[in-house]
Amino acid sequence: MNPYQTIDEFFDAFSLSHASALLENLIKTAASYKTWKGACPANAIYFTDRLYLLAEAAFTIQQQYDHREEVVLDNENTRDVWMLNRYDIYCGWHRHSTPWHFFPRHLSQKEFIDPYRALKKFTGKYPLSEWKEILKELCFHSLSPHCLNGFDDGVSIIVLSQLLHKLIEAAHLIEVRFQPGPPKQRRQWKDREAMERPAGKTTHEQSERTPSEQSITGNQ
């Protein structure tokens, strides 16, 4: 399957915030004597299966060097990027999420500009076959009362957690910036102040309204 289609389908199943929460739950329960806190154990199995397919897509992209120019931002003109109001470069289409939920928290600035850097870091740590075993171990221990203390090579679960979060967040940015099929309907985020300001009112006029007038529109 086209790796970009796999990424697209992953975010059809999960929003970024949902996937991040599931991953944290998976790792916390695997690294403790607690068991999976989900609707049913099948959720953990389904999530890890989809996460493996996402990892497989990352390896395919890196091995084939199938990088799309739409995904990488212009490194020379990033001044407006860090204002974080260019919602089209990081906000997905999920209805109940906001820009806060869409922003990646485990990527560096360079990885935000070029998500393929994060994929390179993920794929460079272990071969795909080993990632498959790691995900199996995480799933098994999350569903059992046994605690996963670490892996044979001494790499901590914290490091694995960071890399898996990078995978999800980099894939999210790729899905936002490039879609292999018809574009998805995305919310058009606008300036909040402009949305709250009555039609025909300027910012100066808005500030001169009485408290009672402001409370009608929720600006107290």
C-alpha cells in the first residue's frame, strides 16, 4: 500500500490527541502492574496493530526516499510559522480538536519544519522487525499484570516513548500537509478577536463598549 495512504488511514481512525493518549496509556500500563484502562482489551491490540502499520509506512518512505515537497516548510521563511497562526501546516480535520490538540509536543523546531527528520530518527534506532517485537511486548504487558522493566539492549521505555510519539506527530504533520487522495474538509481557523467582534465594529470601537455590552458577546 502507498505509505501516505497508510498515514491517511491512521488519522481516519485516530486524532493526534487520541493517538497520543492511547500511546501514553499503553506505555504506562506496560511499565506498571496495572492493566489497560480502555473500553476493552481489543482497543490496545487494534491500536498497536495500526501503530505498527504507521511504523511500516515510515520505513517505506525513508527507504524509498519518498519525500514530498509539500511536507517540508521553507526553512528561510519561518518567521510567521512560530506565531502558530498558520493553522494549515499543523491542524488536522477532527471536529472536536483545537489548535492546542493538534500541536506536536515531542518534535524539535527542525523536525516541525521537516517531519522527515523525525522519521529518520525513528527508523534509525531499530529495524522494522525489532519495532514489531517492541510493540508486541508493550501490548502484552499492558494487558497483563506483569511489569515491563526494560528491554534487552538496555534502552529505557522513556526513550521508546519519545520515539513513538515522534513517529505519530511527524506522521500527523505529513497527513496535514500532504494527502494522497481528495482533500479532507478542514475547519478554517480564524482570528479569535475578529470572530468575536460584531460586524462593522473596529477593535477600537469594541474596547469602548460598556461591560454589559461586552458580556452579551462573552468578552468580559
